[in-house]
Amino acid sequence: MGEENYLFKPIKIGNKISENRIAINAMECCDSDEEGNPSEKTYRRYQRHFEGGSGVVVLEAITVGYESRSRKYQLSIMPRNEKALAKFVSEMKRINPKTLFFFQLTHSGELSHPDFSKRVCVKPLPGFGGELLTEDDVEKIMDQFVTSAKIAHSAGADGIDIKLCHGYLGSQFIRPYNDRKWKFGGSWENRTRFPYTIYERVQKEINDPNFILGSKVSIWEGFPGGCGSAGPDTAIMDLTESLDLVKGIEERGAKFIIVSAGSPSITLALSQPDKKIPDDVYLHFGFQKAVKSVVKPETVVIGSAYSVLNNGNNALQAVKREEASLKYWGNKNIKDGVTDMIAIGRQSLADSLLPAKMKAGKEDTINWCTACDNCIEFLIRQKNVGCATYDKEYADSLRQIRREEGLLKAKRT
């Protein structure tokens, strides 16, 4: 492959330039204030992201409405948040004006937490479900997405990621499982009405050629009726609809596609390959190549799942250690036309300074993600999320959480 480093070649996304091919994935961290505004902890996390020099930073799943959300302290993007978000963007751009900042807009749907919000669904899924959405409900939710897109634009974000992945509402519409007889279910035309309408309205109502639209998409969710399956009752992979979706949103203005897989609440190890069995990372490479093969050359494909590779210290078999790392596969996949960029999620919590350190030739100083998934434990417990391996504050927090749970269990028995 030679010494050329493809990770640090600039790339055009829409009408803007990403300085390199490394993106920070949207990582929910449950640390907003009481109204869904960025808190001191939120500022601290993103300050490190922008100091780290990634070409793109995607703001964690920011909810378009507070009535149905998955995290108690989830960032929100409603009119009440506009001033705080504008201040937040301004501060991040002051730290590093070159990094592109996208907001990932979401609605949690059946993943909304019933303890503090209303769980709703397009069709009850075993183990999830919730109040069945009406067509009027969906129209109001689409209005929320458009309003939130306008707020992101006025707040100074470079663009938005209209979330169509990981089991949240956008993906719930698209699934073959959504065979309900209504305006938003059954036929492929009906199931894509939700994302396509949002794209069309945002394009028309914002009408700014410099505002970049895109989506993170779960190409295959890996359970019966999930996205990328052959029908409502089978898990057999058929990417026909997923690839058609990608082309459909591209036709409606998407300039980037973040390629993912799985639904973390159901198929977690597919969404983010597991430390003990990391081989699903190869599936992700295949999904990235499949998307790359159907979009236009100017549409930027951003691949996920690279964190598990770290510096090659992983459980992949039948490969040389020096050919098992994030740097190796990132460079190789960009060079080979598998993807245009790579995104880091868990690794960004371990060390979001990775791009700057790698560019400076200081790879030996990178805190490599161990894929221990303690960060996921924080998320599941609705606690502030951080890296318990490298950050003492979060290591102490995790010990305290587990200690309190142990005492609670002892009390029950």
C-alpha cells in the first residue's frame, strides 16, 4: 500500500471541505441540562473533539421533541434551545473553524423511555411497542424535524444528519416489519414517505446550497423484519431496499451517507463489533462498499465500526497484527474505494485527539479504545457517559454506580 496516508487527504462534502477523512460519530452521553441544552460536561467533550482535528464532528442524537426521547438528559433541538445551541456552535467553531459540524436529528419512537417520556411506535415490536402513531402524529413529527433543521441552520451548524439507523424512529418506518396498512407502512413507497418528505421539505424551506444534508443508515439490522431483511418475518439479508433508500435520499439532496448496521437495543454487537468476536467489522466493510457502489462519486460515504480495530491489538484471526489496525484498514478501504471516510465512536470517547496525534506521528501517545463497552453501561443506566478506562472521573463514577447497585441488591435479599 506504500506510505501514502489516505486518512489525511481533504475531501469535499457538498460545497464544503473536510480537512481529512476522519469523522467523530454521534455518541449520546446523557449530560444535557434540564432543558436539553449543552451542559458544562457537553462543552468539555466537544471541546476535545474540535481540538482533536477531525474533519467532521457529528453532534450526538439530538431530539426534535422532548415528549418522546430515549435519554432523560438528552440534548434537544426545539425553539427554546436555539440560543444555547448557537452559543455552543460558536464556541466550537472558535476552537477549530475548519472542522465541519453536523447535528444528528432524531426521534426515539419505540425506544423512548417510558419512565420520563411517551413510548410510541409504527407497529408494536415484541419487547418494545408503545402507543400506536396516527398519521396526524407523524405529520407533526415531520414538522418537528423541519423546525429542528431550521434551528440547526440558524445556529450555525454546517449540516444535519437525519437519523435513519439504530432502531430509532426513522428506521422503524423503513423496516419491512412495518407492513401496517396506513399512509406510512406496507409498500416501499409508503415506508419511505417519512424520510423522503423530511428531505424534500428541508431542501425547500431552508434553501441554502451550503447547508449539508445526509443520514446515518443501518443497512442491515440483523433481526426478522429489520432494515435490510428480505421481508417482515425473516432476518435473511436483502440489501435491495437499503440501497434504494440511499439512492432515494441522495436524489433528494443527501451529500453524505454514514454507513452503519444493527440496532443496539437488539443487535448490539452488529452495531459496534464486540471485543471478543470483532469479526462483524468485515460485514461493515461490505456494507460500505455496497453503498459506495450505488451512490454518485461526489456523495461522501463515511464508514463506521472502526474503533474495535484500535492499534491492531484485537482478537481478529488469520491476519498480521500490523494489518489489523484502524489506521491500516482506514487507509486501505479509502484507497480501495470501499469508503471515502471513516468514523470513530467509542474511540472518540477514549481519545478524540486521535487525528491530531496520528497526523503528528505520535501514535504511541493515543489512548486506544479497548472496546470494554463500559461507556454503553453508562448509557443503559442513563448516567453521564465517558471513558472509564482513561478518564478518572468516569472510572470513579462507574465504581460508585456498581457499588450502589450491589448495596441495593444486598438490601433486597
